Amino acid sequence: MTTPDEVTALFAEASESFSRISGQPSDDAINEILLVVRPLLHIIEYDMTGPNNLVGLVDSVTAYTTTWGQAWVNPPRPAAYDPNIQDGATRVVQNRMEAAHRVLIADHAIYLAAEKAVAKFIRDAVEETYYKDLEDIVTFYNRVSAQALLTHLRLNCGGMEPEDLVKLQTAMNSYYDDCEGVPEYINKLEKARIKLDRGGLPMSDPQVLAIASASVYASQHFIRANDDWQRLTPAGRTWAAWKTMYLQAHRDRARLIQAQGGGGNIGNANSAGSFTLPPSSASRINEYLDNIANAATQDSSQMQLLINSNNTLIEQNRKLMSDLAALTRRVNDTTITPTIAPTITPIITSGTPRTPAQLLAKRLLKYDPNLYCYTHGFLVRHNSDACTKPNATHKRDATKADTKGGSEWNKGWELAGN
């Protein structure tokens, strides 16, 4: 069980390694304090018989209630003995109630130690000028709680002006580019939401979902997950569902990269990566090098022959590396949009062969020259929006004037009659 002395020592050690904030603390600086304090409070053993946690010393009422199911209440000092023990209680009942009361007394001692230690940590982290208003001429800062210190500092901190919050919302759109992966990206978005909420500009789940979905989709790191996400019903596309799906996709991608011998930034690496020579080429290089070593004691003509052969192989492999690099650049710079050509059953008729112009005139009676379908191309009976058999990448806003990279089937039909 944690003791009050251990709690005091825990925060004293943390305070020594924490860099003191210079000047008036900003909202981000106050959050840095909480990033140290909150994990320490979480691990302290407290309230053995209840749901409470000492993180309530620094958390807001809303945040604490959401996590622990009830508001934090500072516990009253218990009496020296349990007044609820009846005079006629049996020895077993008396022992049980006394044991429970000892736990209550120990909990209160830990609470007092944590309250004082956290308040001292905050005072040590911030210059006294910025909380001097809270000093009492008699009790100094001994009755100023950690929560009171945080509230006072936040009222006067910078970084929470309306223009700062608007900039934060804009910055969230580029978070993914700077993150190592999906877990870090989600945490960064959630921290930004907490800050916006503190500033009175809360961001809803659909809003943060729109930012995350657009950013990750644009990266094309998780193509299969993107397809699975698009197949969900609108009701199923929630922020919680997005986090679950893309965290799993991140883990799958990480395992694939590791299995291929890759490394580096799993989250946003777009580089082509390192090239690995085919096993046959590597084996040939090793063979030539061994031959050179064995020929060191042979005549110079044999040595020269091996050197020439080795130079030839080196040049071949240099060209191979260059070709691989060029091919990779082409793959990275090219977006391949598969198209599915419509199946056309040729109509075979008997009689005199018709001219191209006659055939074209007949087709114009059957198909509309002004319509275009992303999947089926030009000279069709329907437009993209009305297509009943679209392919997997079908775009319903594609038109004849702007095909969106769709099918080019029957393109140039106007020339068929010439």
C-alpha cells in the first residue's frame, strides 16, 4: 500500500526533473504540468473500497465525472475511531469495522499528502509572480489547493484567445503529416479537442471524424481500410468506429513493413525505400568476390580477367538500381484508375455490308452522343449519375466535359463515319 511519504517523494523527484516554466505560463505549458502530474496520481493506491481516484485533484468536474461515474469530492477527515461500532457488536464485526476504518484513515492521509505534493509541484514549476495573488498573509499557500492554482493560472494564461483556437482548428488538418502513425495521430487530435473545449469552442465527434477521415484517406496508406470504411452505412461511420478500424489497419501495415525488412516512419513515410538486389545477383557478386580473393596468388592475366568480369557485373547492377529507382518514381507519381470497358455483343446481320457512316448513323439512333458514363464511356444511354452497373471506382459527377479520369470507351466516335 502506498504511504504518504512515498507520495511526497514521488512528486519531489518529478519536480527535480521538470524544467521550470519561464514567464507567464500558456495553456500549453499548463498542459505540460498535467501531463506529468496526472499519470502519477493515477498510479497511487487510493479509495480501496470505492471508485475514486486522486486524479480528481486536478481534473475538471466534467472530465472526472465522465471517467469515474461521479464528481470528485474532497474526503472529510475521519474520526480516530469508527463511531458506528455498536457497544454490543460481536468481536468479528468489531474487527471488520475497525479494519475498514483504518483503511479510511490511511486513504485520507494519502489524499492530504497528494494534495500538498501536487500543489507544491505546480508552485515550483511556475514563477511565483503569476500566483502571488493567492497568498494569504497568515497561511501563505498552505490552504491553496492544486485545483485553485490551476484555475488561477488558466484565467491569466495565453494561447486561448479566439484567434488561437481558430488557428488550432486549422492546424488539425495537417496533424497526420507530422505523426509517426495512427495512434499518435488520434492522441494529438484528442488533445486538441480538449484544448478547444477549455476555450469554449468544443469540437463534435462528426467534426473530428471529418478531419481524420479526409487526412488519412488522402495519404492512401490504408487502401483496404478506406474501402471497408466506405462500405459502412452512414450510421456506422462514427468516430469510435473510425479509431477502431484504422488502429487495426495501422498495426497490420506495421507488421507488413517489418516483415519486408522495412523501417522508418510507419505513419507517413512516402519514400520508395531501399532497394534489395535479387538473390541471384547477390549470389553472383559474392561468387566474383570469392574468385578475386582466390586469384590473388595466381598470375596477373587471370586476375585481370576476374576484375573485368567484376566491373561488368557492377555496371549491370548499377543500371539495375537506376531502372528500379526510375520505375519506383513512375509508380509513385502515377495514380492508376482502373476502368472496366462495357461488354458489347456484336450484332451480325446478313445482307450487303454497310459503310462506316451508315453504321454510325444507326448507332446514333440507339445511343445519345451527349451522354457520358464514368464506367461505360462515351456514346451511351445514361450518364454517370444514372449508371446501374458502376465499377468499384465509379464517380457519379463525371461528365463528357469532365470525365474525372473515367473510361475512354468510344472516345472519338465522331470520326467513325469518316
